[in-house]
Amino acid sequence: MEERSEIPLICFTLFAPAAAGATAFSLLLGGGTVLAAAVALMVTVGMLASVAHLARPLRAPRSLAHWKSSWLSREIIAVSAFWALAVLWLAAELLVRSSMFPQMTALSGGFPVAFALNVLAAVAGVALVPVIAKAYRVHGQPAWNGSDTLWELVAGAVGSGGAVAATVSAWQCVAQGGADGIALWCCSPLTLGLVALLAVSVSGLIMNHAQRMRAQRVFELVEREASPRVCAARDALAENPGAPRVYLVLDSAAGLCAFIACVAAFLLGEGAFGSVAVALALTVAVVLELSAQAAVRNRFYSLAQHARYVVRQGR
């Protein structure tokens, strides 16, 4: 029997955590319409991809019926709540930008509605990541059933989310004529380069830790439960217990591009030319980081495919 493609689930577990991370980083970078749009787009793509993976997508609402006992149902609720708040945040940013309804742009005491929705979306995004991890922690897949699954997603949220937020903010800076045209120090090209560099670096450390945690856990599990699935997971991880080599290459390249962005900001200054150079370098960095995280997600799902194949052969 032919294996189903896991590309939709790769998209979901790539873009949903990235959107969550970008929303959290946006609190540090001042938000903005384009960043809100990027977050809404990523979580929308992730949701559509996950629905497309279902055998009968039109029956997706029925999955909500088991929310009291099923983490999959809770995942659908959590991602839907995050999506709704992201869209509301985007709508508030658009209203602020257009000034069509100035009375709607602030709550009592002058607290901006857009910022309030940004905070709520960030909270929902942070809560979504462990819910996704819980949905994958099933006993039938020993390679997934550990805290390393959560740390992988956290690494994706930090690395991809931080890189996306910094890149979008950099292009917003360009659109406003460089850092001289904005008031927020946190949106200066040098700061954005440092944010991306730190996010990618921390993500790499978390990812390597998660991969080694998984390998150690599976190797120890083999000694207690030498089932075909556990042995298959061990064999798949034995060749490379750390992060996939393609991830290491792409993540390192993303970090190098973020470093180049910092150097460009330092040498070229914070005018229009320097801002464009930083934005271009960060754009390459975010493409590389998303590709690196996609490689990890591909390996994550391939572990389960390998285990299912071995079990069938052993019958």
C-alpha cells in the first residue's frame, strides 16, 4: 500500500509554530500591518494544509466532537483560536493605518487595540505549540512520544518566527525610508539583524538538544521494549542521532546571512541603502531557516513511515 504524502503536515508544523513565534517577536519589534499579514498568511496556509491531509476534508468539523479526550481536537480548537486572533490583529492594524475609525484604535486609557490583539494572538500562539506537540505524543509512534517533539517545535517557533519577524520589520523599515524615518529603536537595521542572528542561533541549540534527547530516549527504550516499531526508530536514528545534516547546513547558512545583515548595518549605517542591504540579507536568511526547519519536519514524519514499513514486513 502506498504511503500518503506528509507534505501537508510538514507545512502545518512548519508554518503554525513559525507564525506563533513571529507573533511573539512582534511584541518586541513594534508589530505593524505587514507583520500581522505575514502571521495571518502563515497560519492560514498551515491550517489549509492540515485540512487537505484529511481523507475527507469536509468532515473536519466532526473532529471537534472529542475535545474532552482528544489532543487532536484540542489542536484544531487552539489553531482556530490563534487564526481568529491573528486575523483580528491584522484588521486592527489596517484600521489604525487607514485611520477610517480612529475611535476604534484605542481602548480606555489610550491602550491600542492593535497591540492588545497582538498580545492575545501571541499568548494563543505560545499555547498552540505545546498543544501540537501533545497531539503527536502517541504510544504507537515511539520516535514521537517524548518531550523532544515539543522542543523541536519550540526550535521552529524561535528560529523561523524570529527570522520572519525581523525580515518583515526590515522591509517595513525600507518602506519608511530607513531607520531615520521611524521612531522605534527596536526596528533599526542593526537591531533586526541581531534579533535574527540570536533567534537562529538559539533555535539551532534547541534543535540539536531535542534531536539528541530523542535518540537517547529511543535507544534506552529498546532495552525495555524491543518491539518492531521501537527497533525501527532506533535503526533510523542510529546513522545520525543529532540534527539532520541538511538542517545543520541550512541553519548555519541562515545564521551567516543574519550575521552579514549585522555587518551591513554596522558598515553602511541606518539610511535607505543600509536598510535595503539588511532586508535582502535577512530575506535570504529566512528562506534558509524555513528550509532548515522543513528538513527537520520531513525527518520527523519519515521516522513514522519507516516504522510502519518494518512492521508490515515483519507480519
